Amino acid sequence: MKDIEKKLFEAADKLRNNIDAAEYKHVVLGLIFLKYISDKFEDLRVKLLAGETVAGEVTPDELEDRDLYIMNSAFYVPEKARWSFLKDHAKTPEIGLFIDAAMDAIEADNKQQLQGVLPKVYAKENLDKASLGGLIDIISTITLVGQQQSADILGHVFEYFLGQFALAEGKLGGQFYTPKSVVTLLVEMLEPFKGRVMDPCCGSGGMFVQSEKFVEGHQGRIDDISIYGQESNQTTWKLCKMNLAIRGIDASQVKWNSEGSFLKNEHKDVRVDYILANPPFNVSDWSGELLREDGRWKYGTPPTGNANYAWLQHFLYHLAPNGRAGVVLSKGALTTNSSGEDVIRKNMVNAGTVECIVNLPARLFLNTGIPACLWFLRKEGTQGNRNGEILFIDARDKGHMVTRALREFSDEDIKSITDVYHNWRTGEGEYEDIAGFCKSVSIEEVKKLDYVLTPGRYVGLAEEEDDFNFKERFLALKAEFEAQLQEEQELNKRISENLLKIQIDE
């Protein structure tokens, strides 16, 4: 599998001679999507002729009946959009025109799922047609459909490319991609086996994909989950729709509009069992001045200069009575006392909506060096084994560096965090406080510390070990300090911009 990924990415990387990373990812991911649905279509044709589907045996004349493919959870692919046709014309100067026409034809025949989703960028002059033909040849060598786990294999390739393109684009790439190990941690902690799952800022759909994988991995039924999403960036929304389509996940309730979830909430009346989200950190331009009286602000009106507490209350608004949310957020939200954010945090804690806080290590994210944390929320009034308490987990020492700039969690790291959380929350396993790592704290104790929610304030210091690695700890602290410094610089920049705006208005 890794050889396939490497070959594909090397071939795709040649396209960067003419176009930038933000554009060429759509070129490659569009072809991968096209290859998969075409292969699945051709595989189904063979099975239809052999009578191996619910439709029974069909004649060759009936093979172009679109309904047959819909019945068998496949896209209908018109003749000149099939991969065999494109492969035969890969070395022609018109290959770009052929691919764009193929994308148009597939959308026209599958309007409900794909209308306006697929990229039509292949005929552009700045796209080298020889490199494009070479990429088609390499993609043609991958055997996918017909194997037992074909959707998983291509889904894995698609996911790999999303991650690689995010790395190539640096900070901008992180806007559409949350690192897989962070998504896995959120999903493993929430355990969305059954019900409605929402992500109001869904990016390329990683939260949904991982939720489906979780259900499959625990012998559940994918049909027991329905997803609701929203994305304000249309290009990212298209990636999400393709990412879900290759896995056969119903994306009909994943919506796009340019105004975003605050101004135009596409799922205003929907209440869900689970929310998994990684909203953009510390957004100052979120149109908060237009929403001062909004009904979502149950615990206090969020400041116009920072959307963090608007996101938290937006998530709580959409939870069903027993719903729970897992959210990635800037660490600064745990301690801020500016513009009434401390009052909102106090009200949320006193209402029992904050269940668990996880402090994350530095360098987990591609798009920001700002220190991050996880919030686990529950609907006010929800009764549980730990009502009146908050679990604090300090995971800053977890993870390992996969590049000089990027860290990720191992499976062991994820298990150590999730085991503590589940044992604490359910009471089914043995939970105990671990110095330097986790502590269960009463709301009264949080109140004494002015409702500051930084885990380090509560878990204390770990017991010293004989094999303490001073260099490793120093580098971790240095990285955290640099990240905090960057957050401070960004905050100062926002303050300066707001002051300038006030001066101009006056």
C-alpha cells in the first residue's frame, strides 16, 4: 500500500512545476475519485451479467439502465467518462478536455450526490498534459475494485493524499484537514455507535469518515449513523463530498453556503447525538456584531472579536438531551477573561456542560502553532456517573514526531487517554487519579481557581522517574513556549487591528 501511495504522490508532485499545491490537489483527488467509481461501475456490470446481484441476471441490452447501479449503491458512469476510455486517450493533447467532459457527464447522471462537486480544471493551459497522462497511467496500475476491502483501500489513498497535500500547503492546508490521530482520539472517546453525528465546520469530512470506521471496527452497522455537516469554503466542501462518496457515505445533509454556520445555520432545527468538530481558532471576523441577540447564546453573548465561545455554544445548541460533543479549540479559551468570555465559561461549568478537558501537545496541527486542547461537552441537565465533576487530562507528553515540524499520537497514546476517560465516565473500569496526567475535580474546586480549566492546574506534577529524559522534556517545553508566544503575537495583532478599525470608524 505504501508503494502505491508513494508512486502516486511522486507522479502528482510533477504537476507542481506548473500549478501550486492548493490547485493540484484537486487535479489528483478528482482522478482518484473518477478511477474508483469507474472501476466499481465496471465490476458491477460483470456481476449483473452473471446474476450475482439483487437484480438477478440481466441481458447486455439492460446494462445501461441507470437504476440498476443505484439499486446496488454504485454511480452510473457514462461511456466516455469510464476509466478505460480516458486511459486510451491519456497520451493525446485533448486529454484535459476529455476528463472535464467526463466530470460533467458523471455529475449530470448523478445529480443528487454530485451536482456541482467534481473538479473541471484539466483543460487549463497551465496543466502539463504529458504529466497528466503519466499520472493516469500510474493510477491505472492500481487494482482496487474486486478486492474485499476495495473502498477502504481507495479511501485510505484518498485520506493519505489529503494529508500529504495539507503538508505541502503548510498552514493553509490545515484549514481543510484535521490530522488523523486527533480525529481518531475524538472518535474513540465519544464512541458514536448509533445516531446523528454533526460537524458544523466539516472541512474535508474526516470526522465523518472516522466515525464510520469506528462503527465498522466495532461490528456495528453503518446505516445506524446519519451525518449532518456544513462548510463555508466551497472548494473544501467539494473535497468532503468526494471523500464521503468514495466510501458510500450519504452526504445529502452536508451543506455549503458562503455565510457559514453562524449567519446561515443550514441545520437550525436539528438536534444530534454527537458533535465532532475542529473550528478555526480565535476567529475575529465572524459577524458577531450581527448576532448579539441570537438564541444560541444561552450562557452569555460571545465577544465580536473572537468566535471560540460562539462555537462552543453553537455546539451545545445542537445537542439532543443526551448528546455529547468533542471539540478541538485554542488552549487560550481555557483561561481567557476578556470581553466576558470568563463569565460564559463560568456559566457553562456551573450548568454541568463541561465534562472533560484534554491538554494537547504542541505541533499536532498543520495550520497553527497555537496550543490546542479538547473540550468534551454534554447537554445541560444530562445525568451521568460523574455529574458535578470534570475530568482533566494532561496529554502534553504524549505523541511522537513524524517530521521535524509535525507530531502525532500513536495507538498506545490514544488508548491511554481513552481508557482513562471511559473508566472515569462510565464507572465500568477502575479509575484513579494519576499525578501529572489525570484528575477528577469537583465543580467547587474549579470555582476556587476562578473557573480556569487548564489541566496542568489540577493534575499536578508527575512522580519523578529514574529514567527522566531532560533533553526530551526541555524540547517539549521549548515547543510549547514557542507556540504560546505565537498565540500571544496573533492576539496582539488582532488587538491592533481592532483598535485601528475603531479609529477609522471614529
